Amino acid sequence: MSHPDPNPPILYSFPAKADLVEHLATFVVKKQLEAINRKGRFTLALSGGSLPDTLGGLIGHSSVKWDKWHVFYVDERVVPHDHPDSNHLACTDKLFSKVPIPKENIHPIDATLLDNIEELADEYEKELIREFASKDSARFPVFDLILLGMGPDGHTASLFPGHSLLSEEDRWVAYIEDSPKPPPKRITLTYPVINHAAIVAFVATGKGKQDILATVLDNPDEGLPSSRVRPVSPGHLYWFVDDEAAVKVSYPRTPFTL
């Protein structure tokens, strides 16, 4: 399949999830070091769902400079931080509680604003402004790395097929009160923020992702939310998948090298 995109996605496929976890860690560490060498800090946005399970390769990695990390969430469910649906809780349990990252370098939603979702989204946008506006001059924040998952319907972050948020062009952080996947209330980074990142990387594993991965990579013109993630130049898009998820994909694989 030919891609007119001058900067097409790069697909890495690994024999097993354990291989993916190891190589994803290598990739993240390399991007971290490049960012720190360039500007003294590393800005990262994380999704929840099954993604935190794939970050275990970072634990104990000798080259991670945790004190230089500044972590935000691509999307978050409007629930307390200790709620089972919280992306912050998942990332804390799987990663942050096991590494020496300063607590103040992790940016969860303001749990005192759960009853006012519009204010909650506004405050999270202000948090981004505080981190990025004083250091960068771009119209939108430029994350060094955004890590995304993908649902079986092709959604990513809290951007769902057919939803009006897919056309949001101005806000950095938007809210959704009618998510087709519970819980219904969430906040999410918008496409302008995601697509202004220096690097975006999807992670998709398992048999349950076979059909949707093939659709997103081989038929991007169908316009599924995950297909709309295309970083603007000079940004780059990567896919980290296991061979089980990629079995129906025709899109060319790239050997993993750094």
C-alpha cells in the first residue's frame, strides 16, 4: 500500500509483549535523553487503559533521569485519584510508585473540581500553560513524547468515533460528558495538542486489536480517531505492536533500531 504522507508512521512489531515492553523502554529512554540534552527537561503525556502495563521496562533502568520528567495525562476519567477507573491511579500503581520521580513532576487532574467538569478541563489546560507557555513559543504545547493506546473501536485518548470533539481545533483540553465507554465524564487532550508533539507512539497488543489495527494502518482514510493522529512536521508517529495484534496488517514493518 502506498502512502502519500511524506512522513508516514513507522510500525515496529515484536514477537511477544515482553519484547515490546523491553524495546519501548529503550525507545522512551532515548527520547528522554535527547530532550534533556536539548533543553534540560522531558515532557511526556500518558494514556491509561492497558498502556501502563507496557511501561514496566522503565523500572530500574539506569539511564532514566526521573528528576527531569514532567508527566501529564492524555486523558483522564472524572473520578477521584484512588478510583479504579483513574488513569492516574493505574500509572501510579504500575510505574510511579516504583521509581524515584518527584511527586511534583506528575500532573494529575484537580480532584477538588470533579463536580464541575468544565472548570476541571480549564484548570488542566492552565496547568499545561504553566508548564509550556513560559518555556515554548508555539501556539500549542509541544510534548517531547505522547504515548497512546487504542480501543477496539479505534478511539484513542477520549476521542471517540463520530464525536464532536474530533473537530475541536482551539482548545488544548476538552471535556466529554457522554463517553460511549464508561465512565461517561472525561477530559482529554485535543488533536491540535497530540499532533504538535515531537513524537507520538501508539502501543497495541493482543488478538483483540487485530481488526482495528489493520483498519487504522491499512485504511487510514476511513477517519477513525486513531487514524487522525498524524504529527505535523517535524513530528513523528510510531506504532509499537506485537505480532499477534499485527497479523492482519499489510502496512510494512520496520526493523527496530535506535
